[in-house]
Amino acid sequence: MNSPNEPTVGPGPAAPPPGCPAHAAGTDGLRRLYGPEADADPMALYEKLRAEHGAVAPVLVHGDLPAWLVLGHRENLEVARTSTLFSRDSRRWRDMAEGNVPPDHPLTPMTAWQPLCVFADGPDHERLRRAVTDSLSRFEARGIRRYVTRFSHQLIDDFAAVGRADLVDQFAAQLPLRVVTQLFGMPEDYGPRLVDAARDMLGGTETAVASNDYLTETLQQLVERKRVTPGHDVASKLIEHPARLSDDEVREHLRVVLVSANEPTVNLIAGTLRLVLTDRRFRANLAGGHMTLPDALEQVLWDDPPMTTNLGRWATGDVELAGKRIKEGDLLILGLAAGNADPAIRPDTSTALHGNRSHLAFSGGPHECPGQDLGRAIADTGIDVLLSRLPDLRLAVPEEELTWNASLMSRPLAALPVRFTPGRLRSAKDSPAPEETAGAELPPQRSVPSPPAPADVPSRTAPGVSTSRRPFRRLRWRR
């Protein structure tokens, strides 16, 4: 097979009957990365593609647009590290240039070119990315962990006395954005609406474009305010940086940080807590002191990476990759989860990989996720606080009843209902005092439309569930 644009399987004499696996393929026989098969079990789909095509497979994305999914670990790194052959500049995408990707296409928010580091290569990329990394580096890990600790306790206080909770909806999905809004210098109440909009946009739903517009408008307001009232926050540091970013560049790089630090961190927290609650060997290692929490996070980054794929790269010319002829303008999708499970580097996926950070969870090369250290700090500290406050956490439903929401780029856990012994709320003297933030001094927020609710997405709250860096210590566990 030479190109996803060249069908190799002709149409059959008749349409396949309902329920036939052929419905998972397009009219040219290529498998879809969306729809029932991909939503049900993306890892199984990746292994089918690996068996059929090897390290690089032709696939279809939304609208049956052709693409290449990179499945091999080595091939993922080759694509991620070689920007001269595989560019981040989406203006090279042939289908977009030919008008096949309309403004309301589900992938438009993630592929429409903008003047920011994620769509740049070479010196332009270095200038823009340095502004982001320098601005983030101005915040000490200790200060970030103090924010995480405070917000973790606040979230736990909302359900500690009840004895049950959904740790996705009431903890994991709320914590990262609360921290990020503080780092941005925004009022705390911005967090929940930004969570909904960011998740909807990354999900590639029919309302992804509207959610992207909401994020853009909210961040534009922030930039305008910080021009007038700067503070010790990421937005102000970007404005002040020697790279002399325009307002549009500041706004869009804030969005890069927001997205890269939020969705992956939400999924990492939820995935780690699920493993702690369902894997007896994993739980015993943590409780017995044989595994640190950072070790546990790294294992999850191998086995259940927060983002299953990374979109995208575009071929700068005709090139061969793993025996496949990639044509200029072809879209390539990095298969992060598939690469982590590549038999060439992990013949036995049950073997623990403590301390091994060669996974692809944060991609690689010059575009490696800039928010990964922030995400690790939030997940590590937040989970530590939760397990210390509620040491007898246990699933409230059988493990086989857990479900996932599917999208092209991630497979987040839908809900994680738990029970525990009701505990006391922390008193005011137990809680660290809130720090004064620049967000509290901002002018009143202009009216911004709420992002539309994702279509046909089941509630993340399980029935019967209320919705109202210390050293890791030994824990008691119950099932």
C-alpha cells in the first residue's frame, strides 16, 4: 500500500450486512479512526492495523479524509524529531489546501494554522516555544504544589463527609484547570467552564469549533486585562518576554499551555487512580513502599497514556517511512499509545518499567509537550493528597462496569465512582491561606457565551454519586 489516497481494496459486489466489521472501513477499505470500532477499543484497532500494515498504517479520519497512523515506537520518534521531512505547519496539508477541511470540520480547531509554536518549525518555533518555557519556568515547583495541595483539599472537602464520590467528575476533571487559572492570573471561577470547553474541543465533536471560539474569547479578555494590570503570572510573563509576542501570539500560546496542561493531566490522574483501585499488585506495591507515586505515574504513562494520538505532522515531500511511500501533503498522526505497546521495544507489556521515561506519552522531538512537568506535579501532588485524606478508597461499582469516552486523540475514563469512610472537613486553620492573585484585581468579565454541551455524550456522573509533595507514606487499602 503506497498512499492512503490510493485505495487498494475495491468496492465489493454488495454492501456488507449490518454489524459486519466492514462497516468500520471506508469505501476504499481503509479503517476509520472514528466510529464504533475506534470508540469501542482503540488499542485493539491499533493492533489490527499493526498486524495488517506494520509500523505505519493508512487510515481515515473524520469525513473519511486519508491519513497515516504511525504505530511503531522508532517510527514515532523519527517523525517527531525530523521536522524537515514531517512538518508541524498544517498549511502543507493537501486536503486542507484543496478545500476538503471546512471551517466546521471537527479537526479544524486542532489543525487550522495559527502563528504559534505548535504550527512552527525551525527558528520561528524556537523563538515562540522559548517564550512559553521561559514563562512557565518562572514558577517554582514548590509554589505550584502549594496551589495543588490547596485546591485538592477544597475538592475533597466537597465530598469527604458523604462517603462516596466520582473521582473523575469531582476531582480529576476539576483540579488541573483550577491550578492553571491561578498560574494565568485568572479568577478561580473561570475553571469549570474552561474545563468543559477544552474537553469538547479536544474531543473533535460537532461543537468543537464553538468551544474553541469560547476559549479564544476568554483568553483574549485575559490578555487585554494583563496589558493594563500585569502581575506574577504566565500571561504577564508572555507579554513581557523578549520575544515580543503580539497579543494574538500571547493569547494562542496561553491556549497551548491550557490544553497541554489540562486534558492530559486529567486523564493521567484518573488513569492512575483507576489502576490503584483495580490492580491488586499495583496497589500492594504502593502500600508496601516498593513503588513511589512518581514510579506509578510513569507506569501509567506507558500503559495508559493520557493522549492516545497526537495530531499531526505533514509531509514536506515524497518520502518513505517503514516501507510506505508517503506523499507530499499527507497527514501523519503520531500513535502514542500504539508506540508504547510496540512489540519491538516491549515484547512483554506486563513487565514493570519503573524509572523508564522512554515512553511516548508526551510525544518527542522539538514539539515534546511543554506542560509535562507541570502535569506531573499536579497529578503527583493531587493523588498524594487524595490518598492521604481517604486511605480506604474503594470502587463503588464492579470494575467491568467502568466505561470510557472515546475521541480521536484520547480515551478518558467516563467516571470513577468510589466509596470510603466519611471523614471530617479540614478546618480553616488546617488549610493554607489563599494567596492573593492578580485575577482578583481584574475588571469585571465581559459576557461570554457558554460552550455548547457535547452532543450524545453520556453523563460522567455515575448513578448514586453526589456531585455537590510530601513523601509518599504507607497506606491502608480496602476492596
